Amino acid sequence: MSGIPMRTAEQAPTAPPWRRTRRLLFALLFASTTALGVQAMFRILHVGGLSPLEMAILGLFSLTFGWITIAFWSAVIGFALSLTRRDPVSLAKRAPPPPHDGRASRTALVMPIHNEEVGRVVAGLEATCRDLPHDAPARRIEAFVLSDSTDEAIVARERREIAALQARLADHCRVHYRHRDGNSGRKAGNLAEFCRRWGQHYDYLLVLDADSVMSGTTIAALVDEMQANPRLGLLQTVPIPVRQESLFGRANQLAASLYSPMLAAGLSFWHADAANYFGHNAILRTRAFMAHCGLPELSGSPPLGGEILSHDFVEAALLRRAGWEVRMQTDLGGSYEEMPSHLLDYAKRDRRWVQGNLQHLRLLGGHGLHAMSRVHFLCGAMAYLSSLIWLGILAVSTVDAVTRALTEPNFFTTGSQLFPDWPIAPPPLIMPLLFSTLAMLLMPKVLGLALALARRPADFGGPVRLVISGLAESLFAMLIAPLMMLFHSLFVLGVLSGRTVSWDPQSREGRAVPWREAWRHTWHASLAGLLWAVVTWQLTPLFFWWLTPVWLGLLLAAPLVRLSSSLALGRALRRAGLLLVPSETRPPAVLHALASRPTPVASASSTLALQSPPPELPGAMPEQSFSAPDRSLALGQLDPRRRRQPTGGRKGP
């Protein structure tokens, strides 16, 4: 491995002025837009003075409107950059990836797994490995399956099928398998254990999830980018969901294909070299990761203490604290993942992320962190807190509307008053503020649809089908939004009340949710929607109509869960040319290979021997502290082959 000097936090270079300028520009856009919205709401509510309920509404609205503003301006900037084909960081015209410079490097494709469906893991990894290019022999790429599985039957099948995979790929790509007992540290602990044993063999780690698939050209481009920029510690791709059959999965798959690259470009514009990490489909500089990303435990007990669950945000923050660039490659396709096929499994996955992201609030004051890393922590928590805030606005507004409806107006407030105090009409700002807020909410979808229409409508089934699909996806997203709001609010309240959750393997197999299961998980939402509708209709009919999107989405919760999980309905829409995505109309070779290859099943009596992993080359992964500077030694000062013992570290806050 090449000895690239490792900067510590004290040695980190000052950000170039242009990066500070663009962040200042985005901050001004955010602040001015939010101020205008809050001022309009204040003027609407201030007529006759602010009651305590109205003050609560104003405070909650300020948080929600600010959250909408971030997404709005990121989408606008991302649209402009994507339309003009500009790189979001350099702002130069997009150029081809840097050519391989001929230097030798070693990259490990690492796939941590935990009680996963073995056939799918092997099929995806085989498709990825077979797609690796052979144009640069010096670019040595090997694969590691890192098993944390605890089910003995699954472990036995892993060993059989990986042994068969090793034989099939013997002339193409070396595949290694390691199983460790226990699951300490979960995925982060799994990867850390690999780094301590074999990390120093490899210049780069390309982290894959169990459902990840990546094209060989994309992997080669990531390796070449890391070699071309020795300051780069982490390069994140934009993974797009694929292979979805249900209506729910296909709608989310379309949304990601239309909007995610554009939004990522807008975010990358102001994140620059302090971007975030999603935990998979990204490449890491091994020695930087080992030196600076050993995670401590947070003080206290779960759910807000103990092991850091959403480790990816934290690892990106630690790399940036040490002076390494963390970037997002927004124009590089060929990065894919799968997702839960129905709304209940999707919400179950979010429940785990809620707990992990709320832990990040404890790290906002971490020593030496880059300002953008603190923003990532806050935004990660706000992704779920915003649902509770939205629910709070609706609840307080309902109480206010009902209170006004039940209170008799009193125009004579004093006994000696000769003339009544007529109510003052609010300024004509209600409708402009409402439509402005709706426009900002919908603008990312409108811009993503416009970009696809201008650039590649055929990839989505043609212009007409694309427009119909975009409208259908938007309507579906609007209908399920109240239910997701309620789920997320309950999850947040559960974490704040001390309830923790187990991080079990994700369910990725498509299935139609039975009616009984749909009702069991959503009856409380339907009941809340029914009561909300009845009370407002009886007491304040005007407010009832304003709340229609909310109570209707809750009332229809069970049918939405049941019908959106339907594989037959999703396939029928695909046959009609609706909700099509580029991975279906122009499938890349790696996805075509995965779809056309039968799921491998190794015989239980297979006599193939599982090959041993390479010899260990132990190295340290020191535990970091959020209450003290990063004092890791520069790797350039150490012999990279020298065995180093892990050092202790203070626990986080």
C-alpha cells in the first residue's frame, strides 16, 4: 500500500474560499426564504394578538417551513447543474472519469451480511464480480463476504454456496469468506473486525450491502477517482432501487430514478468536500478509515446510548474531522440496491433508522467536527422529527379551530364600552402562503420530471407515459404521507420514551400483505382519521375540507397498505408501460445478468472445500473520542506493515 500522509484535525487544511462562499450563498437563500414564510405566518396569526396556541403554531411552522426550504433550494440548484451538465463541486463541465494511471492498487469489495437470504447474496455478488473490467490488470479487486449470521442452518448454507461461488469465479475474481461468532457492533463492528485482521492488505474498501449490485465500470471509476485524488477519504455513489414488483416498490423506484440524482447534485453543491455516507455503495481509503473511524460507545443505555447504530454518518464526520475529503459522485450510474416491497416493512426499516439518527443529536457538540458534519447529524434527525412537528402543527391547529368554533364571539369586552370591537380581518396572505408552501413541496418532483422529459423520456416509457407515471407517483406519495407521518411520530416518541428496537435483517422479498395484517398495523391510524374527520366536520366544516388530504390518507391506511403491496397490480402497470424506470427499459449488463441467472443453490452434499481467506496482517483501529481531539498518528510516520495494538479512547458524550 502506498504511504499517503494522514492529516490530523489540527493539520486539516482550511477550506478554499469558494467552498465557504457557496455555503454562505445557500445559507442566505435558506434564511431569506424561511424568514419570508415565517413573517407571512406571523402577520396572519398576529391579528388581535398571539394566543399561546398561535405561538405554538408559529414555532412549529418555522421548523417545518425551514425543512421544506432546504429541499426546495437543493432541488433548484441540482436541476440547474444537471441540466447544464456541470459538476456540482467544481462547477466545470462534466468530464469523463480520470483514466487509470497505471499504478497498482488493491481493493476489497466487502459485503457484511447477517442472516440474509443466501441465494440472493451470492447471485448479486456473482453478477457484480463477473462485470468487473479487465482493462487494467494493475487494479486488483477481490471480494469478501463478512458473515455475522447467527442461524446455524444459514451459516452452513453460506459456506456451501460461497465455496461453489469461489469455484465458479476462480478465473475471474478471488472471493473470500469469513464468519465470526456473535454480532458485536453490528455492521460497523463486522467491518472493523475485518479491517483489524486484513485491512492493511488493501488500499481501498468498497462497501456493499447484502442487496447491492454495482457495475464493473462504476467500480473501476471509483477506484480510479480515489487514485487520482490522494486527499479523498470517501466517495459515495447514489444507489438507485431496482427489481421492484409491487406497486409500492415500483412507485418508490420511479421516484428515486427521477429525483435522487438531481437532489444529490444540489446537496453536493453545498456539501462540497464534506458530504455524507450512506453506509454502502461507497469506496473508502482503508488506512484513513482504520486510523480515524473506530467507533466508541455512547454513555448511557439504549436507545440513545450504547452502540452507535447509524454508524455511516458518524464515520463520514470522523474522516472529515481528520482532514480527509468526503464527496458524493452524483453523475456516476451503475450503483443499485433493493428495498422493502411494501409499506409495513419500509416503516419497520425506518423505525431502526429513527433510533440511530436521534443518537446523532448527542454528537452535535462533538470536538473538532466540521460544521457540515453537524448539519448532517441535525438533518438526519430532522428527517424523522419533522413528522412529529407536522403532526404537532395539525393537532394544535385543530384544537385552535375547534376552540374558536365553540367560543361565542364577544364584541363588548368592557362594561362601559359603547361600540363593539369588530374582528379584524387577517391580511390577504393565507392563500399566497399556502400555495407557495405547496409549490415548494412539489417543486423537486416537477423539476425531476422536467429534467427526465428534456433529457431521456424514452428511458421511462416515453413522454406521455412518463407524465402519467409522475402524476401517479405524486398522488401515491400524497396519500401515504399522513400514515408515514403517524408511524414516524410514534417511532420518535417511542425512542424518546426509552423503547429500543432490535436491528434484524431487512425483508426484501416481494409479497402481498394480507388484509388481516394490514388492518392489525393500521387500525389506530384509520380510527384517528375517522375521529378527526367527524369532529372537524361537526364543529368547523371549513377546517374539515382543509384537512381532507390528512384524514383521507389515514382513513384509507389499510387499503393503501394492502393494494400497494400487490405484485399483480405492479406487474399490470409495468405491462401498461407505467412506472417504468431506466433499469427496466435499458437494463445494464450487471442487472441483466442477475435477472437471467437462476438463483444459485449449492447441494447440501457438495464436497467443494471453502477456501481460506488470505493471511492476516493485523492493524489497529483506535477508538475515537467526541470529547477530545483526534490524536491518531499520521500513517506516513508508521511502517504500514507494522503490527499496532488498539489504543483506548474516551467514550462519547
